[in-house]
Amino acid sequence: MTMPVTKPATKSTSRPAARKTAARKSSSGQRAPFQVPQGLLPTPLHPRLEALSRTKAWMGWAGYISPSVLDTVEFEYFAIRNQTTLFDISPMHKYRLRGPDAEAVLNRMVTRDMRKIKPGRVGYAIWCDEEGMAIDDGTLFRFGKNDFRLCCQERMMGWVQDAAWGFNVTVEDESQTVAGLSLQGPTSFSLLSDAGLGKVAKLRPFDLAQVEPSLWVSRTGFTGDLGYELWVDWDQVLGLWDRLWAASTHWGLRAIGYEALNLARIEAGFIAAGVDFQPVHTTMRLGRGRTPLELGFGKMVDFGKGHFNGRRALLRQQETGAMRTHLIKIELGGFKPADGALLYHQKKKEVGHVTSGIWSPTVKRNVALAELKAPFGVGVTDDLWAEIYVHEEGQWSKRLVEVTVQDRPFFSNPRARATPPLAY
């Protein structure tokens, strides 16, 4: 799945981004220079988000202004688990592939078998370089036999075009023409029904359907809970936002920022590019990339489908078992979040670190995603410890807490899979 990478927040958006204007000839006959956007750009929904923001805590996501927190993290998080929330996912990079060879292009590019994703379905995917290192992960939407959309965190236009070279396919960057809303929470289906979108009742998890001429809805999300993503033209998303709010009287709708969403995705065990692993094209040092096998996605690598980018390297790694690291889910003792904590074996040997760690408000446990040096975390799972530093009243203290390896999401609720969804 994809997520905005946390960046330093900016407290003001009073300086509007410059707009590109048409070049005009001066009196000397020379063309005046174009104005180009500077700084972060507002999404179409920024006027609504600005009006709801009490904290004025903004962050950058793919060049756009995105909320880190609008009200409080606690209110926004508990709205995900008990009500309905809206998160603006318009900044995601979106690439449309159409043509007779669209499936072949994607099958050549990603590690999973695209033939198994039928029209009207959405699939998670990872793609690699020739060394088997993950370039990025994302979601693939299959609208028809020869019609796909790839949504991801990093800019991929050049890479997708390279993968499509020689194939009968067209590639279109829809990043600034298609907007998206993530509607998540137990009352999300009830809200959609009141908004006149009750057709989504038939959608199973990872289903995709056109419910109105200009509106596609997928039963997807990044919270591990019941939820949907709504996709509409860039200039129509403001109207969709208002329509959902008008229907939200009984369902406790709340707009949220990244920080609350981050808590929910860790509970669900979802990894985030740039946080839990570094996309290999963004790394500055050799050896910082990770393969899908090291990230725990061996089931997402289909060696039987034919050639794909990185196949030889991944096959060699699988056959030799030459894993450098493992990305795993862990539970820790105590209640102090362990984000960034070092991990040890037998309290002595450093064997890894926490990539994302929180105290889960719902499951009431200290949980985290962690990267460990092989074979620790998979072959060796006992006698693991985390070194946590706690700051209390100006004093720092060090604590070693026990670590337990987990193999399931920390949060899992049947309502996320019930079809049709239950009416809350």
C-alpha cells in the first residue's frame, strides 16, 4: 500500500502558490518568462481542509499541502475506529495504462501475476530493479481487460514508460486529473448509503465499480477497517466532498490528517515506503535497498508467470536463502512507544531496529514493525529485546523490554470483510 512520508510541518499556507501563465511578448518582441509553481501546491480540497484545521499543521506529500493533524490525533484516530473519516488522497501519483499489451507491460514490471487480477478488482503490487530491490509499492486498479491504473508513492512516469517500450500500450499521467478520497470507518457504508451511493453494498474487499458516470469506488484503504476509496475527476472532488458531508449527520464524519492514519496502518500491519523500507531509487548508499522477500512479501512474487524485473536476483535469493534482513511485526513489553528503538539478542548483540512503533489505543499493546538482520526475526525469534529511552521530568532512563514476534495484524475486525457491510 501507499502513504505520505512524514516531512517537516509548515505552519502557514498564506503565501499562495504561483500559477503558470501564458507567455506574452514584451515591447522588444521577446517572450516574457513563464511563471512556475513554487513551494507546496494546494489540492482541490484544501479550502475545506483549511477551514477545518485548528492546528494549522501541514506537511508535504508529493508536492502538495497535506494535513498532518487537523484537530487532535486522538479524536481523529478514534474516529477511524468508531465513526467515519475522510482523508484526501489526491496527491498520490496515478498512471493509466491502456491498450492490448497493458496486462503484459504490468506483468513484466511487477512481481505478482497480473492475470489473476480480474476486471473490477484491485491488487497490491511491488516492482523491482534488475537487482531485485523494491522500487516502490502501490495499488493496481483493473477497470477492464486492457485498462489499468497504478497508484503509488514515488514518481514513476519514466519507469512505467521504460517498461512499456515496444508494447502496444499508452501511458497517461493522471496525477493532476484524478482526485481521490479515502472514506474509512465502521459507519462508512451507512454514510455512503445516505449519500445515494448504496450500490457499494455489493463490493467485496478489493472490488472496484463505477457507481455513477464520473465516480469509481473501490473497497480499499490503509486502516485495516471497513472503508472505501472514491475516485473522481479533479474538478469534481469538491462537490463529492460536500455531498458526503451533507449526508453525514448521523454518522460522525471527521476529516483526518496523516498522523492518525499512521496509527491505524501500523495496527493493521501495513508497511509504508520511505518509513519501513527505502525505495531503492531514493537511496544514497549501496545496500540500503530491500527485496520483496526481505520485506516479507514472498507470496507476492510469482516465479511461475515468466520473466519480470528482478526475477533472476529474487530467484537466486530464494534458492540460496541469502536474506540480509527481515521486516516483521513485533509486540513489546511496557507502554512506551518504541519508534526507532534498537533491538538486541540476549541483551547484548545488536540485531535490528524498529521502523514504526506505537502504543495501540485499540488493542492496548505496544506494537511495532521492525527490521532485523537475518536470521533474527524469522529463524531466531527468542530472547529478543528492545532498548527504549524514556524522558521523564528532564531525566532520561534506559529500559530493556522483551520483544515477541507476531505473524498477524495487530488489529483485525470482521466488519472489514463482511459483505454486505453491517449497518452501524
